[in-house]
Amino acid sequence: MQIPLINLKRQHQALQPEIEAAVLQVLAGAQYIMGQNVTAFEKEFADYIGVKHAIAVGNGTDALVIALESLGIGPGDEVITTPFTFFATAESISAVGATPVFVDVRLDTYNINENQIEAKINSKTRAIMPVHIFGQPCEMDKINAIAAKHNLHVIEDACQAVSAEYKGKKAGALADIACFSFFPTKNLGCAGDGGMITTDNDRLADICRALRIHGSGEAGEKAYNLLNNIDVSTTDNQDGDHTVYNPSKYYNYLIGHNSRLDELQAAILRIKLKKLDECQKQRQDHARYYNEALQETDLVRPAAMDNIRHAYHLYILQSENRAAITRYLNSKGVATGIYYPIPLHLQKAYTDLGYQLGDLPQVEYLSHRTFAIPVFPELSAEEREYIAAALTEASNVKKT
Ligand SMILES: Cc1ncc(COP(=O)(O)O)c(C=O)c1O
């Protein structure tokens, strides 16, 4: 049996007629950028997460960059984050000219260790960027309390955690501002790149809306006024050529980005959002099955935390014999993934930050042990039984 880590073809086949109809409609409508699907999807996504604003952007990395910029974070600033994540988390901090400061992770949840954050706060610290890694929410009450005490912002990297919950609230509604990725393999994925920023803060939402579109037009003007404390009721109207369809389009107020979600992607995501809870139930069911089926092995299974709903973007196991176990699974046709082989503080790109091997022992330990097995919603009962049996065999082979 051949089982990939994720089977996007199967996902597409289940939705093919609906998706094709929606795509054809967008093509025929010829409104490809910032159309009605983007507006509708922003509203539907905001309602799903339980926030006031959702601002669609080009990808999750841009969402993080724009969120940081909306908070005024830039050169000279430090942002505390985790080293056990996809590179884009820290890269976004570097992209705005700030410095990522890495805090070690918890061995149970793989998330940033909230008890080690305060020791890294200094006069340059402006924000904390927790990542709900693999779909498991961080200890947000403690993180928000530390941020409040030290007057810091909190930016959730929820790129792997759409639909995850912490104390009854969805990831994406747990901090000042949050970011999502709709990369195809994510739990809510599009047919290309896509991302979203969510917030309850009107001011941050207005600034993000301007930054995603060159700081231009009405959104740009509004954000400029907000940032410069200009009271529009006392300002003269802009002189200019008001004969064009959008008089402010070529007026640029801020240095921003070209980072919009395509209308085609929004149309696809609207369909998939409606199915998301159903897909999440299937992921949860697979995880429950693995948790039980692997009880007799010495593989470390995902921690079950109180008051948390894990999104199971990835089902992660731990073993000191990772190489032998994944080799065995692969020989049986079961794909595995290593998340993440190099913690970010040891990446070549961050040599200049001066971290050494041994600085963050927990993440360094985990990076030699963790691996992912298939948990995609469309996995069949027969396939997951096959995977669990292969894992049991692999751990027995290793013991003898
Ligand atoms: C934790 C995390 N942060 C950020 C990103 C960046 O998202 P994107 O690939 O859409 O730019 C990803 C996903 O790829 C991610 O997993």
C-alpha cells in the first residue's frame, strides 16, 4: 500500500464539481482582483474565527510581515518567538528589520515555553509571536499576561492552527492580531498561495488593509490619517482628477506591498471553509485512533492538554529511533515527514545572531526525535490501520 503524507488529489476529487463551477464563474465574471468572493470570504472567515476583521493577503508570510508593520515593529526592535516552527515565522520578523529572539520549547506540546519568555524581555522587546505548532494552541493566557505586564504586543502565528481552540475560543482570536496560511497542504488550503490576518482591533485592521495594496486609495488614506492622527472631519478633500473610476487609486499614502488574495483562490476557499469542521472531525478521529492503537509502543504521542482542541495539522510522534522507524514505514509505502530537522536558531541564515548548539536544549533534542505520519481527513480506516500496524512492527523490530 502506498500512503502519502497528504493526498490533495483525493481532497480535490470530493469537491471537484463545486470548485470547477466556482472557478468558471470567476473567470466569466472577469473580476480577478479584490472581487466579491474576497469580500465574502473575509466576512465568512471572520465569523468562523469569531473576530471583527479578517484581511485577506497573498500568503501566510506576508500576513506576518504586514501584521508586524501594522504594529509599527521595525529596525532596532526585538520579537520573542519559538525556534521550532517553519522558517517564515522568524523570517517575517527579520523582513521588517527587527530581530527574532528565540525561547526554548516545551517537551510536551512543542510550543514556546511560556515560563522562559520573561527572562528574554529587555528594553528593545516589542512583541511576542507564539506559534500554535502542528495545530496545538500555546498557553495563551500566560503569554497575554506577560505581554500586558511588559506592554508588549502579541501576534499569533496561527498558520497551522485553523479551527484549533483554546478555552473555547478559536486560534486567531487569542491575541492582538493573528495570521493564517492557506498553502495547499494546510487544513484550509487553496490551489496556490493565500493568507489571512485576523483582529478585533479596528485601527490595526485599517492599516493592514492599506499595507496589502501599496498603501494606496481610500484604504491608504484612512491608514495614513490614523497613523498621523489626522482628523478627517477638519481636512479638505483631496484635489485631483476625479473623472477616473477610483480617484484615489494612484495616490499612495504608505509604503506597502502587493499582497492580495486572488478572487479565484477566495472562491475555492469559500467552498472549503464550509467543509472545514467536517474535515476536522475526521482528523480528530484519526488522531484518537492512533493514540489508542499506539499505546503499547514506546512512541511518544501528542500530549492531550486540558481546555484545548488540537487541529492536528500534523500528527507528530517522537522516538529516539526516528531514522530506523521512518525507514521501515517508508519501506512499507507509508510516507513520513520530519518537522523540523534544524531549529531556527541553528539555521545558517541566522548565523549572525550568534546562537550555539546547546543554547536551546529542548528544541535541539526534539529536532532529532519528532516525525509526522499521515493524518489527512480522507485517510481510510484501512489505511490508518495499516499505518498503526507498521508503526507497531517498527517499534518491535527496534526492540529485538
Ligand atoms: C507556522 C507557519 N508560519 C508561517 C507560514 C508561512 O505561510 P506561507 O507558506 O503561506 O507563506 C507557515 C506555512 O507555510 C507556517 O507553517
